[in-house]
Amino acid sequence: MDTFQEFLEKMGWEVCVNCSKYSPAGKTVCFQSEDMDGLYWYYETDYFIIDIHDFFIKKERITDSFPDMSRYMSFSSSYIKSANGECFNPYQTLTANTMFVTNMEKTNFRFLLHANFPYLSVGVNIKKKMITDYLSRHLEANNATVSDVFFDTRELVTKPLEKIANAILSCNMSSPAAEMFLEAKAKEWLSITLDAYFNKAPAKILSSSDENAIVNVASYINDHYALDVPQELLEKIAMMSGTKLKNLFKQKYQMSITEYAQRKRMNIAETLLSTTALEVKDVAKSVGYSSHSRFTTLFKKYKGIYPREVKKLGVKDSTTHICQNELRQCCHHTVK
């Protein structure tokens, strides 16, 4: 069987000997095409692979075939720092500050990644040996599967795993300190996920009437995202008290009403910034913000980058390699 490195090279990835953007304890490969440009960094052990996807999507990219990677990893859990797209089968939104989980034994994935936007994620991919040696007996005793553990905890682990992802991204240690650090972070990642699964509260089932009421509230917010909709109006739409509305809305969407509205605004703003000539201040106003600074703060929070960066990326030179750093020789290109 090919090594993971050989597998990546056969897929068309080029080894980046001089790339030092991430920890030298790992390996980096790069890829350039007319629709995407970027690097893939990874650190591999017998039990897991920690990886970083660092791409810039130059053209709308639809991927309807996926290589079989089950020989190298069984399940993938990634924290997304920045992205703009969707994954299908099963459906998952690919956007900043979310978890993306994947059963690598399936190959019928379909991805849609939108143009003029970076994709940056940090993941821990567990191998069959990890499942066999450490997880199987615990999962069987609790009548659970690996898919259950990762899919059922996506919203629960986002914030704690964000800290680990940021630590991995900023790690500049060399061996042997780096190996000890990265292995500790991978184990912490997995322990947080397992703890969230085994200690999560039993899911409450909404009645059909409450379900319809909450969906109606969400639909109203979707249609009036640029307006400051008063809480009292939403309560009338749902025909329930403010406390009940807040609790049931969070139960269904795993976020508050305020966050739901803010995310909706930022998604619309993201599209306007990357596909129109509108200035940042005009985009801010069009999605309901009179304060430029408030808009900028929220956009950075939910999308991982500043609005002005999206505008710059929209006119990014297609020949620029994403892994190039200022005054650094990287990926066989000299950056001036």
C-alpha cells in the first residue's frame, strides 16, 4: 500500500520542501490549478493524522467525486476557520467557526465551494488502529458508533476545539517538542469529543406545533434579515412567551435568535462582498448595520476574516500561491 505521502503525490500534490508556514514536524504538499490554489499540511502517527487545509478558491468549485482515503484514515473531524460553501450527503454548511465531520469510508461526497474565498481548517483524522485499540470497547459498551460520537457533538465541541485548532495553527516548534505537543493536542481533541458525547443531555423532542412555530420565526428572520425585528413580534409569530421562544429556538438551531440573525446577515454580506463592486460600508448598510465597526467585528467573528480582505481576495492575482509568505522562499517560488 502506498504511504499517505505517495497517495497525495499521485493525486497531483507537489511536495513543498521549503514551506515553513506550519510546524516543521509535519509535511506540506501544494496544489495549483485554475480553480484553486493552496497547501495541505499534515502530521501522521500510527493512530491519527492532524492536518491543515489552507486553500484559496479562485473559481466556483463543485466536487462530485472523492478519492478513497479509508486506507489512511477512518473518520475526520475538522474545525473550519474560514470557508464559504456546503457539503452534501449528509448536508453540512462549510463556514467559519463550525465543525465539519466526515466518514472517510464513504466516497459519495459532494462539495460546493464558492469563488474568491479562502478555505482554512484544522482537523484530527483517526485511523482504524485508534478505533480498534482504544475506542471500540467503549463505544460497544454504550451502543454507539464513531459516526454517532462525531456527528452528534458538532455544535457542542466547536468552542473548545477552536482553541486547540488555533494552537495547532500557531505551533512553530521543532522536533521533538513538536511531536509531544501535537500528539497531546490530538488526544485532547478526541477526549473533548468523547466527553461531550457521553455526557450530553438527552435530546428533547419538539411537538409538531412548536416545531412549526419555530420554523416560522426562522423564516421571518430570513425574509427580514436587514431589519431589527423586535422580540415582541417574534413572540406573536410563535404565539409563545419570550422565554419559551428563546429556549425552543436554541434547542432546534443550536444557537440564539440573535446569533441566527447575525449569521444570516453575514452570509448575505459574504456573497455581496465577493460577487459585487459594492464598498464594505455599503454592504454593511444593505444587511442592516449603520455602524461599520460593528459590522466588521461580527463579520470577522463569523467568517474568520475581515470584510476588506474578502474584497481584496476578489481581485487576487490567480498566479499568487497561497502558501507564499513575505520575504520567504516557499513551494519552489521566490516571493519578492
